[in-house]
Amino acid sequence: MRLMQEAVPGVGSSDQNVSRITEGTSQLDKAMVKLMSEVREGLRHGFFDYRLRCEIVNGRKRQLVVEAGKKYKFTIPEEEIEQKP
């Protein structure tokens, strides 16, 4: 999880943190960084309310939707889920 520690420092806008991730990063890693970033922002503000949804879509991909004020969608290929951490 080194990527998440580097991409999500304790301060700053959550959108800025996610945009630091390179194009070659997996959708699963991007989703995890976004989740961590939103939780950090909520803790910093002292409150938060999030909703997570997941469903299987075309080609057995998982579509993860993070609702945290705005909706963030991540389409995660099955292969990324089966990879070792």
C-alpha cells in the first residue's frame, strides 16, 4: 500500500491527491486512494457521510461507486481483484 501512503498525505484537497496517481495505476488502486482520501478529509472536518455501491457490469468487471458529495465511479477488471496485494 505504498502508493496510497504517498498519494494521500494528511492535508490538501482529495481531488488533488487522486490526480497525482499516474495513468498506469490500476483502477483498484485509484479507488482505494480515493476512499482513503475521502476518509481523511472527513476526519479532518470532523464529520462525513459516504455511500459505497458495487455491481458486476460488462465482462465481469466491478463498477464501484463512491458517493461522497460527488459520485466517483471506478470500473475494476476482475483480474485486478484476483491479484495478490
